Amino acid sequence: IPQISYASTAPELSDPGRYEFFSRVVPPDSYQAQAMVAVVRALGWSYVSTLASEGNYGESGVEAFVQSSREAGGLCIAQSIKIPREPKPGEFTKVIGRLMETSTARGVVLFANEDDIRRVLEAATLANLSGHFSWVGSDSWGAKMAPVQGLEEAAHGAITILPKRASVPGFDEYFTSRSLENNRRNLWFHEFWEDDFNCRL
């Protein structure tokens, strides 16, 4: 079944041998990692830590960042920390403690989900370390407010990556003009309609 994804960024999905019928409209994380290396180098940093959510997105993203940093040269990784999929109480306090073990590596590259980002910022705030770290976040943070709301001081100065977005002329008008009468070919449209308008058809 051919699939087109608007959000799947895992690099392994670029393998046509394994995913012959898969396409996407966003670049793989390897490009994002290269951009993050370029940002870190432009800032003049030579010693950073990485922080990844356990799982394909976080681990592959950090792996791509480390690989790109090796190719670019002049960048040392102080430590790579993985946040467990189901963190135990106090896990994020430990993460901040581990980051402080190499406290001169104040730049932290994050490939983490929104919830993990938020909890890292909360732990930094609780440890009275707001402003100590400089964050470079992946597209899971991007331009989203949820990870930083109420934690702006801890996130101050963060640089986040977001793939370039462009408006498709006429799409908004077309999409908002769809109704049950003129969109019968989409088998799932009635489900969307029920969910969006909180009704039953």
C-alpha cells in the first residue's frame, strides 16, 4: 500500500529496498542533524552533550548528529544521555546531574519528544540552573509553545530546528470548502467531520 507521510523523519525510511512504497514530504532527521552541527559550529562551540528520548526518533537523531559532527570535525561530544521511554520518578533530576558532570559542556543538543523536553526544563529550573545550559532542539520542539510554557527562563536562548514550510496556493480554500456533500470519495472524511464538530452522523 503506497503511503505518503507528512511527519515521519526517521532516516531508515529513506531505504527504498525496505520501504519501496513509502514517501514523505519532510526531510529525514539526517538533514536536521547536519543543520544542528552547522548551528553549533556557527556558535563557536566545540564541546557539547547530547540528550535523546529512547526510541527511533531520539536515538537515530543523535546518532546522525554525532556522525555529522565527526565528518565536520572540531566538535567533541562530552556525553550522550538517553531518556528512558518510561522514566522513573527523579529520572530528569538525574539527567541534569549527569549534564553537570561535564558542566563546561553548556551546549546541549536535544533530540527528544515534547514531554521529555518539558521535564528536562523543569528539572533544570528545580536545580536552580535556568540559564546555565544553551539548548539546540530538534523539530519535535520546533516552534511549539507546550514544551516551554511556564519554563521560559530555563529555555531562554534556545535555538530550535524546523523544516522549511511553504503554503500551497489554493490549498486552504480547497480544504475549508470540503463538506459531506462534495467530499464523498474520502472514506474517512465523515470520521473527521464527527470529531471536528463533535457530532454523530
